[in-house]
Amino acid sequence: MSQSRADSAAETGLMRVPSERISRLMDLVAELSLSVAETVRSPDLEGLELSHFETAVHRLMMIVHEVQDAATDMRLVAIDDVFKRLRRMGRELERQTGKKIEILTIGAETQIDKLVADRLYDPLLHVLRNAADHGLEPPADRAAAGKPETGCITLTAAQVGSEVRITVVDDGRGLNRARILAKARERGFFGPDEEPEPAVLWKVIFKEGFSTADTVSNLSGRGVGMDVLNTTMTQLRGRIMVDSTEGKGTRVALHIPVSLAFLDCIILRLGRQLFAVPIDVVSEILRPEISAVASIAAQNGAEVYLWRGGSIPVCRLPEFFEGMPASAGGNVRACDQIMVVFQTAAGPLAVPVDEILDRQQVVMKPLDGRLSHVRASYGCALLGNGDVALVLDCERLMQGESAR
């Protein structure tokens, strides 16, 4: 490093720290959080008269949370680096497609976890390629449709609550409903006379091997690009939303947590099994009145709950997770349980549980090996008392209920 560059770094107070060190720090902070929680909840403290203990514990937990937030902030980076790499693909896409393409970026200063940023480029590149190849029309077709000859793809990033929302919007021809539906029926996703809603139909483009292209090119046609995006988003605890208008373009929105290290959750108990649910997906918690038990009824073979003037599906976790005893809430009356209503992209979902235990900022750990196939779970949460809870993915819970 030259003397001038060193002086500049000293003036701005910047330091280069390897990401491995920051990850190690976050692991240690997570262990510190668990150790503190385990200590203050120790059974050895029961019966002891400790003056000002509660005040000291509250202050200690506040400091631990501040350290967690500070460690999380250290791993946040601007998404601009990802956007810059994607913008550089503009000329290559023009060369490969023979189309005029402009790539715009908005919100490049938005902060996101570096572990997320490192994994976003390839999935976003697949979306960009699909937009250029399938979405944008050739210059002559655009002129005939009264559009500018240069097609526009806009990349936008913004923080919304505890999530970062990344959107890829093109002003092309939009998704071909008839062609996608025909291919989906051919693959057996829908019946010959079934007419799914757009939001349901667009989800099939993320199925493994799904493609409407007649030929394979360097850009698309293999049926693997959007599947890669779907897999990556699942691993990042994110979700995808697609909206398209014929003749006007397509919008793909990715919703991803700002940080993957810690998760603010509500802890639920059903039988002897503990579950953790991200607090931002909980819409309402209520105990049905005895007179409301009749509001749970069979409708087309599925259990529903009458809620706020409408009916929403009920997911009984013992029926969803194989190996979980059916006695764990399976035959319990609704009035004897607590109903938790989750808000998902496909609408609200009701899940009966036995008890709401706590609200905690938990340490997330992935499910590896054989446990990686556990349905509808982001991973496991390590609780302060040493217990382990399964973190529910409410989007996949809803998908499982819809498929029944």
C-alpha cells in the first residue's frame, strides 16, 4: 500500500478485516448469548434472595443484544457490488440476444449480510438472463408495440422492516400464460380443465427442469436457472413473488432477511416438541371460545378456521411432520389449544399449539445431513435454556396445506 493510500485509510478510520474473523466473532457472540441465558435461568438460583438481580439481568441482556446487533452490522455490505457485476453483463446480453438492453439500478447502497450477498449473484443473473431472453422483445417488435427500441431491466433494492426486498423488473412482453399453463399441464402440475390463479401458475416456473423454450441456448432452455433461484432462496430463508402483465413486463421480487445469524422468534410448544416462528410472520394469537369450536369444520376434506369473516386453512403439525406423535395436539379440541395465525404470501394460515412460551432472539443453525430433508423448516434454534426448537417455514407449511 502506498503512503498516500495508507494515510487516507488512517484518516477515514477504515480497517480491512477478513470475513472469516467476523463470522468467528458472530459465532462467539451467539455462544455468549446462550451462556448468559443459561446462567440467568439456572435452577441453582431458585429460592435465593438476590437483591437487584432482575435489574442486573435485564441490563446484561440488553448489552448482549446490543453486541449481537453490532456484530451483525459488521457483516453487512452494500449490495452495490452485486449490482455492478450484473450491470457489466448488459453488453454481453446485448451481444448474445441481438437486442438493445439498458440495465438500471436503484438502492445500490442498501445493506445486506455478506453471506447473502455472496450467494445472490448467480440467482439474480439467471433472472436477468431470462428477462433479456424471454421477456424483452427484439427492437422491431418493440417499435411495432409502441415501445422504445431499447428494453429496460431495473434492479431495485430496499430494506423493508427486517427484510431486504430485491426486485428485477423488465418492460417486455410479460409471461406467456397459455404456454406456461400448457407445459404445466403436460408435466402434470394441473388438470386439463384447471385454470389456476396467476400467482399459483407463476410458481411452476421454479419447478426443477421446467422450461417453455423450444431450443437450448447459452442463456436459457435448460430448465435449471429458476430452480437454482428457488433453491438458493429457500436456503437463505427468503421467498419469491412474481407478477406479470401481458405486453407490459414481469416483476420478480426476492424477500430476504437482513441477517442470517440471529432471528427474533416466538417459541411455541406442541406436546413435547418446541417450535420457533419468526415474529414478523405472526399475525394473531388467540384462544378460540367454546362457542367458536364449531368454526372449525371440514370443507372439501380440509380443515378450515372461520377467521375475520372468512375461512383459512388449518395446519396440524403432527399430520405435517412425519414421526411426530399424533397425540401431540392431533385430537385435542380447538378450545383447549391456542390458535396462531401466520401471514404467508398465499394468505393466512392457522396452526393450533398447546402453549406460547416466550419471545427470544435465537441463534440459527442449519439442518445438515439427514436432517436437511425435514419439511418446512429453516433449521433449528438454540434456546437460552439449552433446548432446541425447530424453526418453521410458514410459506412451505402453507404450500403443504394447499397441496393436500
